[in-house]
Amino acid sequence: MTRIGFIGVGTMGLPMATNLLKKGFAVTAYDLNPEAVKAAASAGMTAAASAAEAVAGADIVVTMLPSSPHVEAAYSGDGGVINAARKGTLCIDMSTVDPAASRRVAAAAAERGIRFVDAPVSGGTPRAIDGTLAIMVGGSAEDFQAALAALQAMGANVIHVGPVGSGEVAKLCNNLIAGVAAVAVSEAFRIAEGFGVDPKVVTEVIAKSSGNTWVMEHMHPVPGLVARAASTNGYAPGFMTDLMCKDIGLAVDAARNLRIPLFVAPAAQQVYRLASSHGLARKDFTSVYTFLKPSAGTAPV
Amino acid sequence: METIGFIGLGNMGAPMAGRLLEAGHGLVLHDARPSVAEPLVARGAHWADTPAAVAAATRTVITIVPSSHEVRLVFEGPQGLLSALAPGALCIEMTSADPSATRELAPLVEARGAHLIDAPVSGGVRGATEGTLAIMVGGPAALLERARPVLERMGKNVFHAGPVGAGHAIKLVNNMCSGGILALTIEAVAVAAKAGVDPARAVEIIQASSGRSNASDYKFPKFILNGAFDAGFAIRLMLKDVDGYARLAQEGGVPSLVGRAVTEIYRMAVARGMADLDHTAVARLIEEWAGIELRSKPGDPA
């Protein structure tokens, strides 16, 4: 039986680890939050008291953490994964982080004979529960093959993008587009509504036209048009506004380091930051639509 | 009068060091490029081969280099300041640096029994030459008072901004104001020109009205309308500072719609090969977009 050390069993990590368990993997779980470790134990996993304990006997280590600093901290240092794991262990970081951070961790791991792939996911909590996440993998072909069975236990679409860091690059590019699209769809539908045109009909028209996007078809920001969209469920996440802000921020930071001028992505990032300041931080990112509510005033326009 | 260590003799550092020399301070100089020190050495300053040699010879060391990267090399590199600072020595870090890097550096200096304050400047080459810089200091008030006589040789307005790093933070904030209002005023004057207002006349009217700023008061007349573009601060440095501001805004959780547009205008200029041009030459980019030139004509208002 393949033994997995799973670090980070939060809203995404716990259902992902649970799917590993269901598919016959032996999972030892650790999280900085003791409550999360308890929940993992209740789900049938072995609880670990530290990251080092979680990875000590593992064949594969999976990490699912909130940001680049968390990932670098989990892998580095005396009690970190790189020191604690056995030589030859395969580490799969499924967090969404800066691709440069993935490459730094991979290089440090390689120095100790530890293998590393980045494998960020798309699909949010519902698809984490269903085991149907999209997973984009960066790493060597050999490491990808070694990771595949575990990844297929958590996701439906597992794609090898390229060398280490490439999975994160694909993820950042995807989230930049999804984030910008949600703002664009929200703005467009506010205009349609302003003219009194039925948003349901506009959705049907756009779905067959050049403005069609995944965000509109599956995550429609306007409530009541798509049954499974967060908007129809009071904007319960889904994928939180603050996380979208963070992910677009990673893309904007990457562009700065690559010397690429960007105009739309930083603007969208700031719209999410504004939405966050208006109490939508922990709502689904498509709640940006509610923030774009027209004023009721009579000021001249 | 105290001998001062001075590291970084670029566009700003050289005239600032010159002011100290004129005031009667002895100077021990270092720069990555020895040739830039020659005019000051000819006036009596001493050359040191390494930052460590500067630290060994002085108890007050000024650093003003291009960015936090060079600050790190000067302090932490081989033969860096940290290897030789005397107990009780005071480092005055005048680079437009990243506040978080400064906050990380301060304890390393303290660990040697020495002190660090950040004291970036505003006022350009003219301010440096005339000794009229604005200097914004981060660090304990007592250290600012110790540094004040030296700072007042170089600047007219010495401000206490707050704790270590606060000087560097307010410097980034100021440069966003400066770079942002410049870009906006250039765009606005282009719009005025397209609407039939002569560019020099537009600047004159803005300057006499509520749109007045450093851009209409100083940069347009001195560097843009006359096509001189030689204020002495490169576009790549402006980009570095407005990007630093964007990081601060992000760290502070402050939505930054205007600031983000400004960073990308300067980044676009760099992407178009304008990195080493003066920051006022961002006008040429906006002029190109608008298809117009914002130069004075004979008979325009002065």
C-alpha cells in the first residue's frame, strides 16, 4: 500500500486526502491547525503531530497550503519536508504559488535526493469532494508517472504541462483569465440589466457568440441563471474573493519579474481588492457582481 | 569636523558628497566604479577600496546606491560594511530602497553594536547640488538628532517619518505621487492639445488653477516643453519606486486602481526601450500614443 504524508488538510486538502483514502492509499495527515488534524483523524487518516512525523515513513508527500511562504516554510528548515523525508520520496505540492517558489523548493529538494512536482488544482471545493479536480502538473515525465495514480484519485483531468513550475504557470494563467472574465461578465450584465434586458436571454445569446466564457456558463455571477453557480447559493464559496485577489497578484508579480506591461489584470486585481474591502472577502469571487450595483441617486450623468 | 564615510557616487551621491566636502567634512569614499570618485578625490576626499575600509575609517557612513540589491551587497557582501562597522557607528541609508529590506537590515547592523537609520531624499540632482533636498528619516529620534548636522548639509527639510523603514516607505509614496501626477498631467495636456489648446498655454493655465502640481510648476517647463528631458532620474528608477509602492499597497490591503495604472505606464516605457531615459521622457511615450508633440513654440508663454 502506498503511504502518503498529507500536509495541509483544510477546506481543499481534507476532501482531497479523503479521496486518497477511499482509493486505498494510507494517509498520515498534518496541519498547523489542530482542529483540521482532528477532522482528518475522524475521516480515518492517521494524525501526525508535526510535518516531519507525517512524512517520515511516506512514499509520497502531498502539500496543499495557502501561499508561497507557507510552502517554502513547510519544505525548508530542520523540521521541514526536505530534511524529514526519506531519500527518493516524491513530493507533490498542490498549492497555488509563485512558479519561482516551486523551482526554488524543487532545487533544494533535489540536493537531498528528494523528487518534487508542482500540481496545482482547479475546480474548488465541490470538485475536490467529487474527486474531479483539474490538476496541472510540472515536473519530469518520470515523476509525473510516479505521481499519476495518487493524482487520479483526486482529479479527473490530470495534465502534464512541462518541467517543474509549469503547472503553476498554467494555473496562474487560467486564474488570471477567470478573474478578469468574472469582472467583465459582471459589468456586462449590469449594463444589460440597466437597459432592462432579460439576463437569461442575454446569457443564451452570449453563450452562442464571441463573448462566451466558462465563467458565464458555469459560474454565472448573476444569481438564478446557473443552478450550481455560487451566485445562486448566496455566493457561498466556491473560490473566495481574497484567493482570487491573491492569484491574480501572483500573475501580476510574475509579469513584473518578466518585465511585461499588464493593464487589465492589475485593474481586475484591484476590483477584487475593493470588493474585499466592501465585505466580500470570504464570499465567492463572482460576488464582485454585487459590488457593481448601480447607484439609485438622481445625480446627473 | 567629523570625517564621513560615503558609498555611492552616482547622479545624486556625487553632489551630496560634494556638499559635505564644501562644508569642511573629511570624506572617505567608495563606489563600485572607482573613476566616479576622481573629481572628489581631486578636491581632497580619500578613496577606500572596499565598504569595509570605509567602515574601518569612519563612525558615520552614508550609503546611496541604486536599489536594495546594491544596499545588500554594500552591507553584507564580501568586505561589506557589516564586517567592519565600529561599535556605536551610525549608518545613514539614503537609497530609495525597499522598506522591508531595510527593516531586515537594521537588526544585522544593531547586532554589531552599530545603528542604522533610513534617510532617502527627494529633490533630484538640482536639490542635491544646491543642498535643498527633502530628507525623510526612519529610525529612533535620538539617532536622527545625531545625524541632523550632517543631513542639514545636504537637505533643507529633514523630516522624521517614523521607525526604521518609514523613510523608505514615504519615499516610495512620494515618488508614486510624483510619477503619477506627471503621467496624468502629460496625458491631460495631450488631451488639451487635441482639443485645440497650445501645450505651453495649457500648462500655464493648469499651473494657475486647481490642477497645479510639481508637473505643471516644474517638470513641464524645465524638461518637457523644451524637449530637454534631463531631470536626472531615469525611467527604470521611477518604475522601481512605483512598483515598490504597489507592493506597499498590497501589503497594506489598500485598493490601488490609480497606482496600478501608473506602474504599467512606466513598465510600458521600459518595455519600449526607454529604461535609461529621464523619467520626464515618459512624455514621449504618451505623445506617441496621442500622435502629438507637447513642445513650446516661439512666442509661447515662458
